[in-house]
Amino acid sequence: MMQPDLTGLKGLHIPSEPPFFPPAWGWWVVSIAVLIILTGLFFLLHRSFFSAKNYALRELKHLAQAQQNPVLLGREISKLLKRIVLFLFPRNRFSTLSADEWSSFLVNKAPGIFSKEQANFIAFSVFLPDNKVQTLNTKILMRQTRLWIQHIFKGTTDGNQNK
């Protein structure tokens, strides 16, 4: 078999491989668009996960799992709700509430959620001995507390309301 004559191709050479970087301008546009979308999603998810409302609900869930003693649970719920109130409302107005005022505030701020008995238990649990026997259903108390937290944050952007 005869070999083809390649002497006429002597001056031609194979072009080098195209470089990997820098990419064409279209890839830059796609990369920047993907980066913007991912950054937006990160901030959106970060904000919703770390919002004050979600933090309070996670804390409440941890309380439910950790506390078996109703009196200790009432104390921890009271602390959590006070932290929420001090975050959302003027500190000088709500930091000095007595147990009676705190109980009334819990009932009146979200009407129909806490009964007077539940609010009194939360407010006065600080003064009860640890081994005090309570007939209060803690599961109902936890559910009502979750509803109260959701109600108190409704209409806020997790910032101070200053009302």
C-alpha cells in the first residue's frame, strides 16, 4: 500500500489546546448568576432558621425534652417567655413585672391561649418548691406556650415592636 505524500503539509501545525482558564464570557455570566442565587438562598434560609421566633420555638422544644419536673418546666418556660418579651418590648416597662402582673400580661397579650391557671403556674413556679406536686398537664402547657410564642411574633419582623 502506498503512503500518502504529506510533504505539502510541512508548514501547517496543530493548534494548541484551548486554555481551561479564563473561560468564555458566557461561563462568567452563568457562574455569577449561580453565585447570586446561592448567596440569596443562603441568606434567606439563614434568616429564617436563626430568627428569634424559630430560636424560641427550638428552645421550647429542648425544654420539653429535658424537663420532667413540672415546676422546673414552669420556671424554664417563664424564663424563656420573659426573654422573648424583653426582646420584643421596651425593657424598662416589662423588666420589673411582679408575678401577678406577669401572669396578667401572659393572659392578656395573647387572649384565649393561656388560661388564668396556666399563667399563674408559669408566673409563680419560681416560688414553688421543686418537689411540689402539680396536676397541670405539661403537654397542654407546652402546646399553649408554643401558640403564645407564635402569636406574640405574628406581625413582627423579629425586631423590637416597642409598643
